[in-house]
Amino acid sequence: MKRWMKKIVCAALICCLIFSSMQGALAAHVLVTTEGVNYRTGPSTDAEIISSINPNTRVDVIEHDPAGWSKVRFDGTTGYIRSDFLAAPSGGGSTTFRTTDGVNFRSGPSMDAGILSTINPNTNVDVLEHNPAGWSRVRHNGATGFIRSDFLALPIGAAQQSSSSPSQSTTTLRTVSRVNFRTGPSMDASVIRTLDSGLSVEVLERDPHGWTRVRINGTVGYIRSDLLNVSGVRNVELLEWSVASSVVRIGVPIRVVDVRTGLSYNIQAFSKSGHADVDPLTRADTETMRQTRNGTWSWAARPVWVTIGDRTLAAAINGMPHAGSTIRDNGVDGHFCLHFAGTVTNNKSYQADLRNAVAEAYNAATGNTR
């Protein structure tokens, strides 16, 4: 009888321990809204709004992408919230996050602050203060410092894979016309089949000589790069600089998508006059920007989509670093110029090129590729 009672007590203790650990795990995956935010059916501003969630509301995070959307559970339903509206709960404790890439651990919340060390991808850190749209104060190996919040994600979901090498991640592009899908990167290579316009393909490798290796329904082949464009049409706005200048904010990170390749990187504006003067945030951002130009800087304008907060604008960016910059250790000496409809440049000979690139960015988003 006593032995039977001991078994019951032991089982009860084990259940309590399991429940306690589950509670701890759940608590580690709770974030709070930083302000009123729309709760949507999908990870897009085009998705239907389920409800609006008040500031300082706790939600259970199922998947967390710091640079995009988080899948959350709230009020008995599952939906999506933009991650820059979600922060770790305050109150004196810490929350475990994981680095999504190799990142500098700095002495202060600034790109000018000293680097304490470089933290490897997929490293757990204790977040003491969390600003999703800026910097987080963290504890790592007994030291306290700061990391950019867009390099920190909850250790859950599929977004935890390192993105340190853009060539290793896949991008979805779409065909802009009927195009031959070939066995090799050459017009002499055999045609596997002819693809319809508007078909989405998974990009595996971008060839600087004009071909892209892609996968379609499990088959790998090649498509001419100039016949591929960014898929995932979004609400891209075409704004005159007189209006866009109020959307672009000094010192606030801007997410850039290169329309022709689908590669993305981060920049930050430090001056606004006839256009915005910008710096890549990190060496990785500079390298990705260089990749969009086949590894060579030039004044030629590239059509881009720039996302600031919840707005995405059609823009153009030049590719020649010049004059001064405000961010150190980002792998480039000089800054770049970000242009919108109606902006001006000191070199008038580039005005038409910039205007055409802005139009290309807008047309690519609206499906008008001609």
C-alpha cells in the first residue's frame, strides 16, 4: 500500500514539474504589443484584419521573424502581427532571444558605440530591455551591452535560420513574360519547357553573367535574369518627394528590396534635402547591396522598394559611394543617394535614369512590367 502511494506521489511530482516547465516555456514566448496594432489573418498588410489589439497586451508567439511578421495566439485565435510592434515584457526580468545572424555586441545603442565582441548566429542572449524598432540591452557571457533588435528573434519557429549569406537563402521571383526554362546558363542549353508569364520560381543562385538558377516543382534549371522580377505584389506607393520626405526618418532603419534580384538589405538616412542621403547599416548590408550590382559600384540607378514602418514606397538608389558617411565599420567609404518621384540630384545627367528606375519599381509592384 505504501509503495503504491509512493508511486502516486512521484507521478504527481513529475506532472507538476512538467507543468511548471511548460509554463516557463510558454512565458518565454510571450511578448507584448508596444502600441495599438492590427491583428491579421496572414503575414501581410493586405491580409484581413481580425481585430485591433490595444497597447501593452500580451500575446503568445508561435513563430517570430524580427524583420517581418510574428504568428501569434490571442483571444483563442491564431493570426499575425508585425514584429516591430512586439516587445519583451518589462518588469525587471529577462527574456531569452536568439541571434539570427552574426552581430556586433556593442557598449551602447548606436552604430558608433564600441564593439565588445561579435556574437555568432543562433546564440542565446538574455534580453533585459527590448525596443523592437531599435536596440536591445542584453546580457551575454556575463557582460551587458546592446544589439540591434532586428538581429534578435525568439528561439522558436522557422525564422531562426541564419541569414548571414544572402546567396544561401532562397528568394521567390516571378517570370515577367513567357520564358524558356533551360538545363544550363546558355541560349544553347536544352529547353526543359516554356514557362508562362507571372509564374513564381524559387531562386537558388544568381549568375552575374545574366542567368539565374531556379527550382520549379522540384526541377532545377536556368532562366534569363532579365525575365525574372520580384514576386509578392504589395501596397507600394508612388509618392512625390515632398510627401515621401515625411515618411523617411533620420536614423530609422529602412528595409530595401532590389526589384530586379529580390535581394534585400538595410540602410539608414542621415540627411534629407533634394533627396535622402543613406548608409548601409552593416558590412553584410553593404555586401548585399554590392551583389545587386554584380559586385561593381556604379552611378546607375536601381529600382527598389523601401519599407519604413508599415509603408512601402517605390524608389531608386544609386550605387556609387561618395562624400562622407555616418556609420563606421559598414564596409564602405561614403554614402549613397535614395531618390523618389520628384527628387533632384546634383548631377542632372542622372535625373532621367533615376526617374525611370522609380517608375520601374512602381510598375513591378502593380504588375505593369511594360
